[in-house]
Amino acid sequence: MMPLELYLAFAAASALLVLTPGPMVAYLVATTLAHGLRHGFMALIGSAAASALQLAVVVVGLSLILSTAAEAFFWIKWAGVAYLFYLGVKALRAPVEDLAPATAVQRSARRTVAEAFFVNLTNPKALLFHGAFLPLFVSPSAPAMPQLVVLAVTFIVIAAVLDGCWAIFAARLKPLLARVGRWRHRITGGVLLGAAAGLALVRKS
């Protein structure tokens, strides 16, 4: 069974990362600003469905790797730390930009769900991120599959709740959102570098 403190650390890290303005947050906010809160929630459904599919692939693949080689824990976790560090540096060096422009185009709710699903599903960085992030919180003293399933479900629930908050935030606080959006790469980079450094220090102890 996964240690409780490890699970709580994962939940806290997931919440912090979901709250950080990333590509899907930008898409969700853009959809809400352009088409209203209802379409923002429709985009949330599509994004969550894509994340669920990606996480299912990650869980199956990682469980097979971790169950066949005990030393894989060490290498996968350090690869995850390195990848988070890379993403953090890349985000810090990205140019400043607005979080999302709003464009008023009529569309159906079904189209919004489908578009969000494919935007998230066809982003290979999301799959790589899940593959790097989840193993950092798997305990080698317990079977990997049940832990990965719990972590994946937890991440989807946290992401759905907090992305819903982003949609509400976009609908009600558009001027403030524009100011926050210009700092999104800096916020993202800082969070990812902090997560990489913290996890690296934990693995050294």
C-alpha cells in the first residue's frame, strides 16, 4: 500500500501543477472567454476524457516496466526529475504572451468537447509528462499497478475540479486574467523547477 504521506504529497503537487497556467488551461480559458462558461465546462469534459485515456496508457506501460525490473524505479524517477527540470527551464525562457484572446464564433457544445479532447489527446508532451510525473510518487515496497491507478484517478479528479475553477475564474475575472496570463510561462517554469528540485532532494535522502 502506498504511504499516506506520499499520496498527500502527490495530491498537493498535482493541485499546484493544475493551478499553474499551462497549454490546456490557456485553451480552456480561451474557450470560456469566447463562448461562455457552458462551453468552458464542455471543454473541461473533453480534456478530462483525453487525460483519462493518456493516463490509462501510462499506467499500463509503467506497471509492466516496474513489475519486471526493480532497478527501473531509480531510473524512471530520475528521468522524471530531469524532464520536469527541462520543462521548467523551457517555460522560463518562453516569450511573454497573453493567456488567451477571445474570439466570438458560434459553435455547438459537442464540437467544443471534441475539440478539447483532440487538443489534449494529440499533445505528446502531456503523455510524456504523465509518464515522468506519476512514477515519482510510486513506492517500490508495494505493487506498482494499484498505486498508479490510484494516482491517475486522483490526478483526473483534481484536474477536473481545478480546471472548472479556471473556467469560472475566466468567466468572472477577465481583466485580472489578462494580467495573470502575461506571467503564465514564468509561473509554470518556477513551479516545475521547484517540483524537480524538491523531488530530487527527496530521492537523495
